[in-house]
Amino acid sequence: MDKKIQKIMQEKIHETMGKVNEVTSLINLLDLSSDANSFGYGVMIGRLYNSFYYQSRRILKRDPTEQEFSDFIELVKQYQSKFLDISFS
């Protein structure tokens, strides 16, 4: 993965983990208490994927390659335990 994108994605991961209150508000608004964690993780990963795709288009002027997407997956895996420590209920 491009070093610029990797740096931005690491910043975005930390930013996203700091937005738990926003995601929890959304969960409460939609009354998803029974699926709160699954929905919350989905929102967080969705934000990261969107950012990864956007940054690839903005910086590289193209869609990410399969290898770059694999690198993105590996980056997210590095933070998996921290994501799973977050509770949205």
C-alpha cells in the first residue's frame, strides 16, 4: 500500500475508534440494541473502507489494486482486537 495512504488510514483508524459515541447514537436512533455491536463494527469498518477507497482515488488517481486491498485488510486486522474491545451498548 502506498505510504501516504497507509499513514492516512492509520490516522483514520484512530479517529474512527474515537467516534464510538456517534455510532452509539445512530444505534440508539435506529433501535438496534439487540444487534448493537455487529452494526457498530459494520459502521466503523465501512467508514474505513470508504476512506481507503477515496484516498486511493484521490492520491493514486485510480481504484486500489487487489494487492492494495489485501494490504488494507491486513492493516485492519492489526487493530481487530481493539475494535472488538469496543462496546456499543
